[in-house]
Amino acid sequence: MASIYLLRPLSIFLVGLAIWAFFWAVDQDQFEDLEGPSRLALEGDQPLSEDAKPRPD
């Protein structure tokens, strides 16, 4: 029972910290482009053109 005196304020603090972090991320425009990074991961590297390919010696 004594541990509840520690756990209740700690949990309230952690929830407040999570809410603050969410609003900070929104203010910093972290959620503006949600589809761009996923498209970049799927596209990968572009193939090299004939001029840029290494020549065998």
C-alpha cells in the first residue's frame, strides 16, 4: 500500500511528460510529411546510368 504513494505521482508525471512530448513534436512539424519517408524507403537507390557505371580494367 505504501508503494502507491510513489507510483501514483510518478505515473501522473510520466503521462504529463508524454503529453508535453506529443505537443512539442506537433509544434516542431514532426507530423507534416508522413508519406514521404515511406516512399523513399521503397524507392531505394536509383540505378546507375551507363556513364556512371565503373569500367572493367
